[in-house]
Amino acid sequence: MLAERLEVRLDPERRRRLMEIATSRRIPVSEVVRQMIDETYQAVDRAERLRAAEELGRMEIEDVPEPDVLARQLDGSLEFPDLY
């Protein structure tokens, strides 16, 4: 997999913290950044799924739509039919 280069400017304190993490884990700074991106992405994805599940739980739906239709509705790409 060919990686792309990304330049990020950090203030001295953030740079110090990043170096501290890399040193304590004994991995390169770039790997720390990749891990943080992956962890943050997973946390955001989990939060979005939880929000969607909570939203579904609040709905009183008698006829549950097919999963693909429901996914589009939750994404806002379809108007919600009269479900109540």
C-alpha cells in the first residue's frame, strides 16, 4: 500500500506530547498518528451507530422497512413515510 505524505503543524506542547507517546510505546511518531486516527474514527463510528440505534428505539414503527431502505432513511436520503 502506497502511503501519502501529510504535513501537520503542531505547537511545541503537542509535539512534545506526541514524542512522549511515541517514546513510551517505542514506535515512530507516524505510527502513533495513524493509531490515533484509527482509534478516533472507530469511536466516532461507534457513536454514530449508537445515535442511530437510539433514534430507532424512540420510533414506534409497526412495519419495519427493509434494511437498505432504512439505512437510506437514516442517512436522510429518503423522506420518512408516515410510519405512525
